[in-house]
Amino acid sequence: MEVSCPTCRGPIKSDNINVAKDTAYCVKCESLHALSSLASSNSTQSTPRFDPYEKVDGLVVDDKSYMWTIDVSHRSKKALFLIPFTCLWAGGSMYSIYGQQYLSGEYDIVTSLFGIPFLLGSLFLIGMCFMSMFGRTHISCDNDKALYFIGVGAIGKYRRFRWSSITKVNDSSSIYYDYDDFDDEAFHHSHVHHEHDSFGHRHHHGRRHRFFGRRRAHRVSRLSLVGEEEYNIGKGLNAKQRAYIAGFLRTKIK
């Protein structure tokens, strides 16, 4: 059976296909798929073509051939929950740990050290609030000078590189697991990249099975530019935004 990975469009080897478990694992982009859906899509559908005129919420593209920009807003409704939660968390913890020391004029080093994790947590939540209200991702290229930025205003992470050094755009997802059980065959066919995790052995009905601890499946999606270096650029983007950006950037690779 020959199937292709819908993420990277590469072939999936038969060694990584498990018909009984209905799984197909792509080693190239480390993504796990349902075999039945892949067989169906590979036989009845062609790969969807990129539509540059598709409207995607929060995404604006300015394309002038040799000079182009992509701007994506990270504004999200989750700010409606994050902002009041952060006010309660940061305000309550910072006042009880540091505010009372300031008001009383007495400094307690033990209490202050105990409050450091709460302080770091508060800064993290405040950053998430700003990203959910004003955050943006910017990708641009001007005569081979490419720039990637993610942050708020002018504060954030910058990456500068030559666009001509990029040879591939990957829009992939991986599934990671925590504490549950499955046998050797599933481990071999679909989770070879988790060899570092712990596992035990037990006997069941006269047969020996290997079990790997996991709780539940977690899907991690990422968008990356591959060339002389690999740049991950998909943080905070939803599936439609990643798909459009990946399709657009692939048209710019010579």
C-alpha cells in the first residue's frame, strides 16, 4: 500500500503503516495519521492548490513579487478570560507576598524567595494578555533580506536571514503521549521517536507485551522554514493561518 503524508506530501513507508491499528506514521515530519483517511484522500483527491485570494481572519498579505510582507494578528477571545484571571493571580499573590512587606516596612527574605515563582508566573500571564490583545507575527522579504518577528509593538523576537537560503516550508504536526498503555507493535510503528521514555514489561494470556506510559495524546503543530538553518515561525497561529502562510511562502521558494 502506498500513501502520502498530507502534511509534507512525502511517501509513508510500509514499515510505518499498521493496518490493524489504522495508523500511518511519517518519519520525515514526525506526524501520525489515520490510515483510512489517508487511503481515501490519496485515491480520490488531489492535493489542494494554494489560493492566494483566500480570506483568512487576522492575516494581511502585501505581495509585490520581489518585496512582500505577511502580518498576522494574535488578537484572541481568550483575552476575556486571561485578563481577569491575571488580575486575580498577579494582584492577589503580589500584594500578599510583596505588597504587605512594603506597607509594613519589614523585609522577609524567606517570603520574598517563596514569591519568586508567583512573580515569574505573573509576568508570564501578563505577557500572554498583551499577546492576546496586541500581539502580531510579521514575515517580510525585501530583495532577499528576510525578517521574522513575533511580539507586541517593537518588543519581541527578531530573526533576520537570507530568503534565498530557504529551501522548504514545513507545516507539520506531531502527537506526543503521556502515561497510558499500548503494545510493542503500536510503539514500533507509530512512536519510534519516543524511545527515551520509560516502559515496563508484563505477561498477559501467556504472551509478553511491552507497555509505554502515557496519559493522553497531545498534538503539537508547527510551521518552519528549512534551509541553512531551521526557523520555527508558527507559534500562536491557528491552522488556517499556518496553512495560508505555508502555501504563500512555498510560492516564493525558487
